[in-house]
Amino acid sequence: MPILIQVLSEPKKLQNLTMSQWQVLLSQAKASQLVGRLNYLMDIQNYTKPSYVKWHLESAYKVAEKQRKQAIVEFLEVPSTLKNATSTLIFLKGAAYIAKNLPCSFGRTFSDIDVLVKKQELRKIETILKFSNWLKTNVDDYDEQYYRTWMHEIPPLYHETRGSVLDIHHNILPSTNKHQPSADKFSTTSVFIEDVGNIDTLDDTDLCIHMAVHLFTESEFHHGLRDISDFDMLLRHFQKHDKRFVEKLIQRAQYLGLYDYARLAIRYSHIVMSTPLSSTTLESLQSNSLFVTFFEDFCFCNIFKPNHSSCRNWKMGLAEFLLYWRGHILRMPLKLLLPHLFRKTYKRTKDYFKQDKDLTQLP
Amino acid sequence: MLAQFTLPIGPFNFSIKTDNTAVVKNLSSLYGDYHFSDDSPFIDFPITITTRSLVRRFIKPQVDFFLDEFAPFKPLPKDQSFAMLEWGMNWCITTQAHQFLIFHAGTIEKNNKVIIMPAEQGSGKSTLTAAMVYSGWRLFSDELALISVTDELVYPCTRPINLKNNSIDVIDNFVDNAVFSTIAKDTHKGTVALLKPPKASVERMFEPAPLHCIVFPKYVANSEAKLTPINQIDTFQQLIQHSFNYHILGEQGFHLIASLLKNVACYQFEYSDFEQAKKLLSSLVD
């Protein structure tokens, strides 16, 4: 088992590692964007950090803390900019972990702030943001069209002076997806943020379900290990306060019609990250079909690994391939998928030959 | 891979793997004075310079820079490979070493007193740094001033000096027996060559020293060398503009600059002649 996964599932192993173990661990953690998390896990236990690795851990943590501060600024700015345009504004994912001060938010970096709004209010929201210095990122016409027709979010916006990136969702999943959970059914909760006031985010169970839905509809798992570790930390944290949390989570997912995603997340969080679960829960989490269980176990046990040469093998490559197609087929019917992939391949080839022209991005 | 080098550079350990003959040749000549006492130190930045695409080994050859397995930049033409390594090393430090507040500045030391010279790209700070370190000052860096957030000392990051365009000839004339890397033409910074650092500076690259003075240098053709004191608020603002990670350190960075400015003098510095510059800068630390 990769050393990174060993220490994430059992942080006490972070004591007494040798220098060569740290060398591998740090490489794996950097490739998985989990260096800040290691720092957090060591700090809460008061573990001593060897001098040669201390600054690596703490630098990553500083970057995450900077993002936390920036997110808190946006908790104030975005709702106040949009106060006359929205009836609901719900912070999701990384921003929600910060808002709720969850353990997995510490040392965690993210690229954008995700919010959920009502689709019918989208037009007004976009107009107001445009006049409040939120600019469009560089998205070409095809992508723009694709976003508008099929996606559950609009192309990301970035703030001209603050540099934050805002991802505006108006639904849970793309409209091409097989499952179509209604965003209205998700239940929200209001949290108080110091110096900001109250903002809305999903309540505990729905936060976990939303995360599971996104992780298990992916086709590329660039942050797969980070995400399953997030989920593990969410479960461990909520279970500490409510022993029946996982049962409630499963019931809630059934009610929302998203049981399958919750099942996968809980099962692989347990298998990969050793999340503590009761044996009855565990048994209930298998798929009915032996073949499906075999397929899922193979794919997910191999994909949730550090993307680093120290643990890459043919199984991981095969899992990547299978999950890429699984993700795309879940996400859209073949008659949409094939032209889309053709278009993307064409564009990638064209860009490859164009790249000589612009090389001036070095410091 | 053709070769692997393990280089201690001040507070960092780099390892550099490459199959590129130009990189090997330049590393051997410019980093000839660097060595480890230890056989297998902890490597902070494992770097590889190689060509990703098989096609690009032969047609319009290119090179890639990898930090571990991650390629942060687009490939560059092969004749820029050594320059790319140096730029990439700067990138490693400025994006990850947040135990330091880092300024874009030439940094030199004499009598255990450090002067940092923050300036824009192309203002002549590397040229001035090169001239000073070959006139009795110790080289910390021609690009990066690393100030520790814990002990507030300046740490050396002694490496070859990056010279551009006319500066290459200017320094070649000024320094006896200067050793340069191969010259890379038509880079995004123009023609670039790297100058070997003085041996005495390399030997003392693990010795930090306190900050004594902040000098904002500006080359003005035919001018008399002149130091003009500037106030702390202006210095503060200019320093922030020249910092790589002030925005990440936030409050910690603010308090560090505030504390430094209590004890150091700050000047604008105009110069055109190295001899005059030498005299004036030395007067600050004597």
C-alpha cells in the first residue's frame, strides 16, 4: 500500500518515518495535493516534524490558509453583490468545508469557489456579476455552447482584482446525466462566519452526498485520492458527533435517488482509507451483481492512489482507461459523446501544432 | 539519462537528471565548486531536463522541465535548455519556499551586512550584482532575496548570475577570466548567458547574515552614482511589488517587513559607472 495512504488512514504512522520514507511520502503527497493535509494531521497530534521536511509541509499549509482567507472574503463579497438577484445562494464543496470549519478544510487547496443558484435567476446574476468586475475566463465558442446547452454550471468567472474564481452551478449534475437529482430537494443550513454573518451551505448529510455524486460521476480522477480522503475525513468527523450518521446518510441518499453514489463513496472510503464502519453497514454496501462488484473494486481500488511513479502500475492505467469511459457513458448518451470526443481530439491536435508560437509564460 | 547531479544551494538541495549534453557541460563548468559532504541528502527539488516527445528530439528540438513528474512550463527550444533549468529552479523556490519572504532582488554581503537591491526585470540589477561580487562582495543571489520569517536573517542562494544582451559583454570586460555558460539566443528575455559565481561566495553559501540596507538600483546612462534616502512607507509599497510571496504570507509578511524597516536604511540608487557604484555601496557597510 502506498505510504501516503498508510499515513492518511493511520496518522500515528507519521511519527518515526525515516528520511527515505519521507522522500517518497513527500513526492506522493505533492502529486496528490495533500502536503497541507499531512501538516494539519501532524499539528493536531503535536507530532515533531523532521527539519528537512518541516518547511515543505508548512509552506503548503500557508498556501491553503491564504485560500481560506480569500474564501472568507468571498463569503462576504459574493452574497452582497448578488443580494438583489438571488433568492438562494448556496456554497458548495471546498467553500462549504471552510464555512463549516470542517477538519478536511485545513491544509486543503482548491481552485474555485462553487455556488449553487436557481436557474431562472441565472441571467440576472450574470449581468450583475459582469458589472461587478467578474470576468469570463478564456473559454472558446464550442465550450461556451456546450456549457450552456448541457452543463449544470456556467463557464467559470474570475474577479479582476481579487483573482478569485467563481463556479456558478444551477443544478447538481449535467442535464445529459442518467440520474437527474433535483437541486431543490437538497436541504441547506445557515452557518455563521465571524466578520461576515450568515451564509448558506448544504447540511451535513447532503454535503457528503453531493460530494459523492461528483466524485463518482467523474471520468478523470486527477484529485481522486484527495477527494476520497476528504470523504473519509467528513465521515470520521460527523460520526464522532452522531454514531448513526452513516445510516442517516444512506437513508437520505435513498430518498434523493442517489443511493448508488453514496454507496460507492462509503464503500471505497472504507476500503481505501479504512473509515471505521459497522459490519452490517459494510455488508449492505455491495452491489447485487458480483460482476459489478468485481469491476468497481478493480477500478476504484486502483484509481484512488497517488498519481506518482512510486506506485503506478498497469492496473492503475487500466482503471484510468475504464473509468474514463464509465464517466463519459454515465454523463452522456453515445450520440452526444462521440461527436464531443471527436471535437476535443481535433482541438487537442490543433493546439499541439500551435504551441510553438506562444512560449513566453516563464517567469 | 546521461547524468545526475546533486547540488546543495544554500538552504535547498536540488537533484538534476538530464540527457541533454549542453546542460551537463554547463552544470560541470558553472557548478564546479558545489559539493555535498553527505552521500544521500534529502532532496527538496528533484528536477529532470529532458525531451517529452520523441518527435521533438529530432524535429525542431525542444526540452521540458520537470519537477518530480510535473511539467509546469511548456517546452522550450533545445538551445535554451540550461537557461530553462535556471528559470525553473527560481520557480521551484518562489512557489514553495514560504519559510522565506522572497523578493525579486540582487542580494550581496560585506562585513556581515547584507544589501538587497529589489528591481524590475531589465533594470540592470543582475549586472550590478555581478560587478559587485567580483569586486569583493559576497554573492547571495542576483535574483532572489530570501528573508527567513523565523530569524529574520537573509539566506544565500548562491547560483550562477543571469546576464542578458549587452550586459554579457559589459561583465566580460569588467571581470578578469569570467566563466560563462553557452549563450542562448532569442529567448523571451533576449540573449541570455549565465556567469559562474565567485568561489569564495560558493564556499560560504550556508552562512546567513542580517539585512543592513535596501537599495532600489536604477541604471541611468552617464549619471554620477547617487544615493537618495526614501521613507519607510514608500519602501514598504515598493517591497510588496517586488515580492513573490507577500500575498501568501499575509500578516506574517507584513510584520516581517515592518520589523525589518525599523533597523534598515532605504535608498534609491542611480549609477552608470561600476567603480563609483562600488565606492558608494561600500560606504554603506564600512
